[in-house]
Amino acid sequence: MHIPAYAHETIRAAVVLKVPTSRQVGGLDCCLCDKPFGQDLAAVPLGPTPTSGLFGCRPCLTRLVTRTRRGRDATLIHDAERARAESASWVPVRDHHVARLISVREAAEAVAGLARSGDTEALRVAWLLISLESAYTWVADAPEPPASIRREDPKFKDEVFRLDLAMIKAREAVAERLAYHLVNDQLPEEPEKCDEFECPESCSGRHETSHIDSGPDAIFDDLAEHGISVELPKHDPRTSRLISPFGQTEAERNRSPLSDIEEQAPVVLKHSGIDSDDTDVLVSAAAVGLVADAWRDGPLDAIHADDDGPNDGEIFAQSVDLYRRARAALIVARDDGPEALLAFVAVASDLDLPWAGGSRFALRSMPEFASEFVQHVNDQVWLTMKVMRERGWRGGLLHRAVSAASKAPTYFGMPAWPSVVASAMERLAPLDRSHAPDSLTDLATVETLLLEAPDQLGADALNWLSHQALLGWCAS
């Protein structure tokens, strides 16, 4: 007789209610009803072995199994009803909190827009910021979902991050507006201060942020006048590795910061089959280059080589996911400015985020590399933001697109990727895939996903393909 696992505890509890007799231990009587076993009543062993321990009869065991099953089913029905009720009451609470986050974020974006436009008087902008900060302070903590609901709602985390980013941008916009308002308010028209600011001859004495550049070290001299001394670093470690695509050192760029990128980059990109006049293609190439420079190069090599590090497939899947995020951030940066790239930084350097493609790897599991990895991501994105400020949005795209052309010409997101996939499918078809992941069974689906979303094949499948050297892509 088969006794289902869910009934074991019930039978065990019934057995231990009374002390077994010698006949029960000897397998002569049922340990539940005490009836003797015979031709009409077979003994069913209860353990610890099939030939020793206690024995029960089929009617007793059937009765206990039936009772347990009914109790289990009733519990399942009750739990399902409770979960439905909890879900019905939770959804409005969740939606209300998310709606509040969205409303305050939209308010922050509106304040930033008004501060930048210059059409709203400075005092009114200041009051708008005070009102906005109050609304932000009054945003409640995320409500706790009931036990039957998944503990972490990713929508909360996403909306909180977007709100915080909008608040940063609003504060920056208001701070710029008020700072320059005070400067303009205190200076008469055509002031002598323009000489210090190196203003153009046409300057009326009313300054905007683009008119004044005090240089990188003026703030330290200004603070010294107030008795505050801040020690400057003697050496910037970035200068040893921030080399432009055309072989310039940091010192050379300081003299002429990528002044020739508009002329030279298109030539390099055209040689790699990238049309720099096609904005969509250029953004994609820049996204590939940003992922390659900021995430793939550097400390990730040591993380990958570690015994506990991610395999080729996991790195492949995560790089595809980050490419999409980098591309989205670069598009937003066109209108919102270089700070939009901080959205990419937040994900690329997240130590607790499980990687794409079903991977369970997270950077938190490699604490010895975490600090260096995060710093590397920050440094490289900082460089892209710097180039965008100095050479414009297109200049930043050209800078990273050239990196992609030299480091990752056949990666997902590059013009050459479809031909890479076509070649891979020709070589994959005759291979024995009996031990390959199930997602590689349907070749038509495999080809579609490789072209559009390789990470959806799963990290295991991408790792298998990488080991077959089919894609010309390897993490090492």
C-alpha cells in the first residue's frame, strides 16, 4: 500500500498515542486498531524497515490517509480564499502608493523644467522647491504586503529610484537658477566681474551657467578665504587609463578636449560599417561601447576568472541586459542631460541584483572585488558624462561608439551581429544537441531570440553556445 508523504505525520501521531504491545511489535496485531493480522487482514509495514518495527492494517491506514487528505484540501481552499482576499485588499494599497510616488516624481520633473526655463521668477522657483521637498518628505514608506504576497515588489524599487533621480535633477536645476540669480542680482550691468569670468564681449552682465567656468580648483581657493582648507589629491588615478580613441592622453585632452572627435570618429566608424549619421545605429554602438568600457573591461576579468565567478553565459546574458539599459539612458540623456546615465550606473554597479538569463550570481558574493568594480563603473560613466558636457550629446556617442568598433565589433547591438547569428545557425544545425539546454531545441526560436533578445535563451544556453565557439563571443 502506498502511503502519500502528506499523511506520514498523521499516521505517526496516531501510532505514538499509545504504548505498543509485544504482539504489535512482533507484527501480529495492528498498531492502530489492535486487530490480529491474518488471511483477511494484511500487515502494512510502517518502519523503520519493511521487516521490523510496527505494522498497520489497510482499513486503518486508508481511514487516516483519507482524513489527512480532506484536512489538507480544506486548508488549501482556506489558504486560497485568504490569499484572494488579501490580494484584493493589497492591490489598491499598492497602487495608491505607486501613484503617490509617480505624482511626486512628475512634480519634481515639472519643477526642474520651470527652473531651467527662466520664465518663472527665482523666488517662485524657491517656493516651488520648498513645496516639493515637503511632498517628498511626506511620501510614506512602502507598505508591507500580506504574507501571501511576494515580499518584494520590484515596481516599488523602480519608482522610488526614478523619484530620487527626479529629485536630484530638480534640486540641481533650482540650485543653478538661484545661484545665478543671486550673482546677477548683485552685479550691475557690464560689471568688472566679467573680466574674471572671461565673458564674451557681447555679455550684458547677466550670466547663465554656460557663461561662467571658474575652473576645477577655484572652489578650493574660495573656501580658503573662509578659513576652510580642503586638501587636493596629488594624482588622479584616472589619468593613467583614460585614453581617448585616438591615442590622446588626459593632459592632451585638457588642452583640446576631444576637439577633433566630430572629424575623426566618423572615419573610424565608417571603416567598421557604422553609419555615424544614422542616430539609431550610433546610439546602439555607443551603448555597446559603454557596457564594454564601464562594465565588461577591468575588474570583471578577475571576477570571471575566480572559481565562484560567473560563467561565459552569465556574462553574455547580463551584458545584453545592460546594453538595453545603456541605450535607454543614452537616449534620455539627449534631452535630460548626462545625469541620465546615472540610471545605468545604478543597475550596472548593483551588488545585490541577480544577473539576467536566470542567473543566480550577484556581485555581493565577490566582496573582495566589489569596491574596485563599482569604482570602475563610476569612473567610466563619469568620463562619458564629461565628454557630453564638453563636446555635446553626439560627441559622447561618438566617443563610446569608437570603443565599440575597436573592442566589440561583433557584439549584440552592433551592425555585424545579424551576420554573426546567421553563421552560428549554420554551424549549430548539424551539432548534437542531445545534452544541450532545452531552449536550444527549436532552431527557429533560437535564431529569433539570438537576433532580438539573446538573454531570453537563458544563461545556460548561452554558456553552451559559447563553449561551442559558435558566436565568436567569449567572456574570457
